[in-house]
Amino acid sequence: MEFGHQHEVGQPRGTTQRAGVLLHGRGSTSEEKVNLAAKLQHVGDMRWVAPSADFGSWYPNRFMDPIALNEPQLSHAVERCDRAVTEASEDGRLAADRIAIVGFSQGACLALEYVLRRPGRCGRVIAFTGALMGMPDRVWETKFQPLTGLRVLITGSDVDEWIPEDCTRESAQILRDLGAKVLRLTYSGRPHIISDEELAEAAAFLND
């Protein structure tokens, strides 16, 4: 299993009007996010960039742990995501509102952390079973810039042991309070996976 690399899938560089970054979960790889992109292929006309975390993990501990316990790996992951966004934008050819970030589980949490730290770098985020980092004790209201114009799809399950439903609910409200337009979807009994129903919702979200 190789880590620290980056893969691409979809339309060739320089030919599209939209692009995205795919962030894998813990213990996964960018190759698996390439497979996810294939499942989103009916979105059409998109180029996907899929970076891979060193040693298969974007940060070492739980997303609910204090931020300091996930540093410096979390900041390094944010930087890697930023480089992927720059590559997806083709060094600025595509405007931020043409860029989407899609993550699952740990990758979804990283995607949400990224938009907090790098506001205005993308237009849409899909957090498949993700939540904001450092919950519930992190201070949100005064530290971060407004997220006006950002659209977020955040999903979860009422039985997920890794990302509790109340964390996805609270995350959605915090993002709304920061100015993002948020759609939150909760699936009953769904295990820790990306379901076909979620993929359909994601495609509609990207095509809207």
C-alpha cells in the first residue's frame, strides 16, 4: 500500500469547467477515492484530484479530540489539501466556485477543517459521514472568517460509531452560523459506508 501520492481521474487537465478534490478515510488510499470518482462519473465534465495521506491517516487521533492532539499532522494535511485544490484549479484557471471537495469519514472531517482554515478556496464541500474537528469544546464564532457562498452537503447515520449523529447535526448548525448554505442528511441504520443513496444525493448536489 503506497501513501503520500496523488492520483487523477476524469476529464484531462485544461478541458473542464469544474474540478474536485477527493479525500480518503483513515487507513484508506487515494486509489479508493478514484473508485469513488468513477461512481460519480454521471456528474460529468469534472476532473478529480485524489491526494493520499502519509501512512494512510490524515491525523493520528479522533476528530473529537482537542486540536492540539492531532497536530502537527492536521496542519500538514490541510496544506496537502490546499496543494490539491491548487492543482484541481489548474493554478487558478478555474475559479473557487468551480471547485468541490469530497471526503469520507476522516477525509470528510479534513474537508470541513480545510474550509474553516482556507475560506474562499472552494465552492462546494461534500462531507460523507464527517463533522467539524475538536468538538464539542472548540470556540467557533469569533475565530473563523465567514463562509458566505459556500455550499455544504454533510451526511451521517443514526448508528455510526465513528461520527455520532449529534456531531453532524451540531457541525451543520455551526457552518450555517458561519454563513454556509448547508444540507444535512441522516440515514437510519446505515453502517460506516457511502451508500448508493448518498452517491445519488452527491451527484444532484454537484449538478445543481
